[in-house]
Amino acid sequence: MNGTSAEPLKIRPGAANDVAVVLGLFDRAVEWLVARGRTGQWGTKPWSENPKAVALVER
């Protein structure tokens, strides 16, 4: 396998039903950063638990 996809990448505008997925991606990113001691930029708590972050993603 050469690491490329058989289908082209499609970029589309986000929609309301994407909020949970995007928050999940940010939560995993925070988890990854915390595991490596890199908490300065995004902190230590999941975005999904931060009302301001949730509002930002919803917007």
C-alpha cells in the first residue's frame, strides 16, 4: 500500500451534524498533546467539556 487513497479528497462546508465529530477530533488532539506533556496551547481538558470551545465549533 502506498498511503494514497483511491478516491480524491473532498472538502465541504461543515454542518450542524458535524459538531460532535469535530469536537471528538479536538478532544483526541488534546489527549495526544497531554500524553506528551504539551499542555501550553490547548490545556488539559477536552474541548467537548468547554462551553466556549463548543460554541466556537457550533459557529
